[in-house]
Amino acid sequence: MLSDQSVLTEAQVLRAAILAALLETGNFGASPDPTTLYVPLSHLKALRLDAHIVVGARGVGKSFWTAVLQSDALRALLGSATSELARISVRVGFSNVENIANHPNADVFAAFLDHGDDPYDLWRAVILRWVAEESKQDIPCREWKDTVVWLKSNPEAAARLMEQPRDWRGLIVFDALDRTSAVWQRMDEIVRGLLRTVLWLKSFPGLHAKVFLREDQAERTVFNFPDASKLTATKAELTWDRHDLHGLLWQRLINAPAGQGECMRAICPHREEAGIWRVADEMKRESEAQRRAFERLAGPWMGRDRRRGVPYTWCVSHLADGQGRASPRSFLAAIRQAAEDSAERYGQHEFALHYESIKRGIQKASEIRVHEIAEDYPWVQEVLSELKGMNVPCEWEAVVTRWKAKFPDGPKSIPSDRLPAQHAERGWEGVREDLRRLGLLETKQDGRIDMPDLYRVGFGLGRKGGVKPRN
């Protein structure tokens, strides 16, 4: 390998390694590659068995951790800090991957609610099927209504099944609950029924549940039931500080395939565990080693001198939403795009990542994020696309004027095939509050409206001196 690369500059070798590394984060139900496993310290609480509620925005790792928890091999790699996850049976009670034998889908929930039934009973049926299967006992399982009817008709038999001594411990995980219904009120009812079920499950030793919720779900009425505080007291949040994102990046870079990771390991302090390269502890925190390592990739400045900023901090700050949070998905996508653009436009640049390419990486990450938002909240795409061409910060009245021209009948007329704006009944102020909660808009001290670059670029808004949207 060294002889083949001897004619290449260090920047070109490092750039090729970035492009070879696994920088995608979507696993779509598949088991993640063990080399990508990276646990920020802030996520350790979320992985503990006593953390029943885990809250996080799009792209922060809810589905990733759901996939990791399913895998005996991956759980074994989590280390001593999560040793309680060893020798435990894990079941998925709901996810973005349909498994009608293990959990109902949206159509089953819709039919169940149409008949006026309580989702609490359907979720308990999910638990009962799991426990019966692990205990090698038979209960009606042909259809979900059969299990529910058995539960309601044979409450003592169901209680004995749950109370029997067990020689196994179990964890059941629930994710992607926004897929249970396209209507907020129905989804609230379904999630509330699930949380009541989790509270019920807490009374049975050795059985645990973990529910991954989006932030907007957790802020609604799903905890409006007696003793819900016993669950909220266990809540953990999936967040990523700047040093966590850089640590994750290096975890993937040092494990680049086909020997490409060797040049990265020459830069990044590391160790080997079970045949997998792991970043050293100093690369998991804000440290001089972490800063120096990224400087080897991107240089010291975002331009020709210090006036333009430092790439190490600039990348993350320009990928943050209105609440100052950046996601792994956006960060890794930006770095990969920056490497591709550098190879195409600046092949002889002295660093692997050209500063102009990093800006184009932000553009790409913004486009991806806007697409994700459109999937989760179709109404957001409708309202924010109307602001294309505006510059921010801008007056709130200018924003409302555009919206009124497009939607003269008010916010309730915004088209959305699922989960419309939560507070549309409060008018445009309600829409602004929803956008603020989602991190898409900010209100500055002088009252003007601002939008973080993560969304501004993708929705085609301008900012004086900022990263420009793509034409």
C-alpha cells in the first residue's frame, strides 16, 4: 500500500480514507457495523435498563441504539459501563421495520381505535406474546384481536403468566412511534397507552422496557395519566456535544476498510479491542489532541486567515439547529460531501478538506436535513419553502405576509398528509411556536426572525456573509 501511495500527497491519502470510511448513519433496521459503535458519555444513561424513556430529535441515534440493543454481539461491545445488558433477552415491541407477529402496525392500530378499544390493551398483548414465547407457553396469537380478547376474557391466566418465576431477564424496546398513526390525537392515545403499559410492566421483576420518543411526542399529552412521574423521572436525552461528533467521526475514520484506516490511525490516538480499533479517551472529549487531529484534515482556518473561523468549531456550529444541537447524521454527511468536493475541485490542496468544500458540505447536509424534515413534518416543507429568497434575520411581519399570500384561509389550510402543525388553531403565532420547538426558527432579542444555517441553506434563504444556498 505504501509504495502505491508514495506518489500521493498526505492530503490525497487522507481524503481517500475519508471517502472509504463508513460515514452513513442510516441502518434501516439492519444491524450496525461493529466498527461504527461509539458511545458518547451522555448516552450511557439512555442505555441503562432503568431509563424507560429516551428522548431525541431526528438523526441522533434512536433507531441506531434500537438496532444495537437487539444484537447480542453489539451489546457485548458496549463495555463494562453497560454490563447489565449482558445475558438479557431483547425484543422489539415497535420499530420502523414491520414484524406483525411481534407488534401491530399502523393499520392494526387504526382498526383497533375505530372500534373504540383502548391501546393499553393492545400494548399489553404485545408484552404477553413476548413473555409467553420466552416462557414456551401458548396463548392465542393468530391475530392481534385474538390475543387482546384472551387477555380481557382471562385476566387471571394473563396475570399468572406475568407473575410466574422466570429464569431469564428481558428488555423490550419501542421506537419510531410516529409511524403508529398519521393523526396527532390518535398517536397521542397510542403512545399514552404504551407508557401506561410500561408503568404496568415495572411491577414485574426482571422485565424492562425502553421507549424512544421524538421531542415533539414527549412534549404533548402522552404523560397525562396517574403515576406518570415514575416514568418521567427515568427520562434520558440523546444529545451530541461537539467533541462527541468529532469522536464519532474518528471512530469511523480509523476503521476505514482495506487498509485506508492506517493513515488515520497515525493521526488519531487509538487502541485495539476485540479486533476493532477504538479511539483513545482523549479523542472522546474536547482536547488538544482532538483539535490537532481535525486540523490535519481541514487546516487551521476557514479561509486564508483566522478571520474566517476555525474548521474544528465552524463545522459543528453551522450544522446546529435553533436550539444549538447538531446531529451525527448531518455532521458525517457534511464531512463526506466536503471530501468528495475537495477531490473534484481542489485535488492538489494542501489539506484533505478544502474550506470551500466544507461550506458545500454544509449545503449538502442542509439539503438532507430539509428532506428528513419533509418526511417527518410535511407541513414544514409547505410553509418554509414559501420563504425562499428572503434574507434572515428578517421581520416577523414579512414572514407572515408571505404565508398569508399562500394560505389565505390561515394555518389550518396548510396541506399535510400526516401530523399537521400542532398549534395551527392559534394562528401564525402557533406555527411560529411549533417551528421554534423543532429548532427551525429563532426569535432574536430585537424580535426579528432568524433561521439556523442547517435549515436556511436547504430552504433557500440568504444571510449576509453566510453560506449560500445552492442555485
